[in-house]
Amino acid sequence: MAQDHDHDDHDAHGSELSEMQLRVRALETVLAEKGYIDPAALDAMIEAFETKIGPHLGARVVAKAWTDPAFKQALIKDATQAVQTLGLNNRVGDHLIAVENTPTLHNMIVCTLCSCYPWEVLGLPPVWYKSAPYRSRAVNDPRGVLADFGLSLPAQTQIRVWDSTAETRFIVLPMRPAGTEGWSEEKLAGLVTRDSMIGTGLPKDPKAAA
Amino acid sequence: MDGIHDMGGMHGFGKVEPEANEPVFHAAWEGRCLALNRAMGAAGAWTIDEARFGIEKLPPAVYLSHSYYGNWALRLENMVVERGFAGADEIARGHALRPSKALKRKFDVAAVPRSLARGSFGREAPAPARFKIGDRVRTKNIHPSTHTRLPRYARGRVGVIEALRGCHVFPDTSAIGAGENPQWLYTVQFEGRELWGDTADPTLTVSIEAFEPYLEAA
């Protein structure tokens, strides 16, 4: 049974690949011939998502907040404005909101309705973030979801889930790991994982990263 | 609409499966598909709310049996045809057979950097906000057959206003071409037990971003 199931999945995926390749190519050709889209603009957009916009941007925001209390305060007050001052290579749209983890509170971000995600600072969302298991369970079984990521939080930690149901976007400000006193902003940014800014992970262990 | 997209709290979808070192796109067509969808939106073919409604209108079995970008491709085909930008026959042939329709804006290489930041949906407030931080509110028990951003699991529930987020384009009207109709937006926080009953994780709170028409005083 399990084997049959795997086999079916494989076939479905394989046929989707070729079918979608053809359908998307047909769409692009028609829309370009009609002058609605410029294939060179598509190339530029794809290149930006593949090379320019990613979680390294969010990691810089977090590392700055860990080392600069005034920036952290500004970030919590208005993340869009605060991030703008960092001179990242991508502008951030309105209503970015940073939510801070503390020893007693852990934040998690989800979009149960579609795939809303702070992509300007984290890049495009991973497949799991857009998947039915994550979207269905994050709001009623967050600890079970965290267990899927190998993460177990103390039983008394409050868990706060933010469902991104409008054009506000959330980024988690994780706690700075102990044992990083005196670290540079750049070195700290190396500890900040994408998942730690979604709330499904923690920053890397500084001992392992040093 | 009470569609398959509204997944919060559903059971049976299994474990979350993170992929190590996941690429931005798993196949070249995914990147083309994303860029095509965004380019048409940026050129003013439809609003983001109309586009989301386009995904939600895919039949549940179709939605669940295609990948994320697979659904985007089907949505794009449907919307292009529905709005008369191209005919189904042209897409089937893979070539334009008739002249094009005018688009609001031109989306070219020069417009790409602008498209890499989200659009601005904040609007001037037509009236003062009805609620303030700390107010207890109940979400309405509504079931429109059209687009809404009030998820099913949070309807008819009592929560507390945690923040005012300004006045924003109202997706419920924007999605059906009925205008921006700006409304106040609030972060409303619910206790886990209010949403999921006595067996809820006692440490859980969940918030949604709720437009004022979704709320009444509790």
C-alpha cells in the first residue's frame, strides 16, 4: 500500500512537471505576443528572487536589533521604517511588523488562507510554509508543528501564532543566543536562520557555528 | 468563500516536511509562472484580492492535487480568459490569434525593481476607528460565497483588540471589483480555548488581522 502510494505520488509529480512546463510556456508565448508581458522583465524578476532577495536580509535586520538597542526599539515600533534605514538592496513595503521572542513567549507566523510571508526580507516562502499541513496545524497544534521541526519548547512557554490574514507582514525577532557577547553584527547574522524568523526554529548554536 | 484554501484547524494533512537546502524554484517553469502572475498584476490586469479569489475558485480537488505554482498557472489561465486578455483557443494553440486588450500600465524591465516591494494598501480613513486597544470584540458569523479574509476557525469568536493597523483596502469588495472601500484593520487576539475548546493548548494564543466589518462589540 505504502509503495503504491509513493508510486502514484511520483507519477503525479512527474506528469505535472511536463504538463505545467508546456502550459506555462504556452501562456508566456501568448501573453508576450499580445504585448502584455516582456520576457526580459520576467528574467529580471526571477533573477532577483534567486540571487538578491533572501533570508540573509532578515538576518541582517535581526543581528542589528541584537546589537543596537535604539534600532531594536525602532524595529518594534515600525519595522518597515526601521528596515529602510539599513540600506538593504531591496525596499520593504508597508506594514512590516517585528514580533519579539522572550524567555516566556515564542512567536510563530502563518498564513492559513494562502501564502502571505515577509518575502521582501526572507525571500520567497519555502514549500512547507505554503503546504496544507503547516497552514492547517500552526493555529491549533503549534507544538506539534514545532516537533516536526525537531524543536521542543518548555511546557510553560506561551505560544503566540500570528495568522497573516491582511497586508500586514510579520517577522519574528528571535532571542540572541547566550555566549555571543562581543560578537560582531556580521558574525551574529550568521546564526540567524530563516526558520528562526518564522518561529519554526531557533538561531544556530554559537558553539557549533564558531 | 468557504473553500478548501481556508485550512486553519483542519485535520488529516499529516506532518510538516521541511526540505533541507530548498531551492527558490524546483523547476524553471515555477519561476516563469510566478513572474507571469506578478507581471500581469503589476500591469494592472487585476488586483491582488481578485487574484487570491482566483486561486480560491479552483475546485477543491484541483487545488489539493496541484503544487502551489501549479495552482498559480491554472489561476492565470482562468483569469486571462475570464477577463478577455486571451482566448482559451489561443492558449491551447500557444500563439496569439487576435489583437490584444489594453492594460493599465506597462510592466517592463525598468518596472521590475518597483515590483520587488509589496504594494501599498493603506488608505485615508473615511471615519474614525470604532474600536480601541483592549476592547473585547466578537467576529461575525459570516459565510460569503465570495472572497473574505476572515478565516472560518475565527468566526463567531470573542477576542481582544491588540493593535490598530491603520485603514486598508478591503479585500472583500476589492476581490469582486466593487472598489477599495477602505476599512480599519485590527490585530485581534484569541485565547486558544476560545477557538478550539477545552482541549486547546493552554499556552496558545492566536491572532488574526481583522477588518472592521468583520467585528462587533462583545
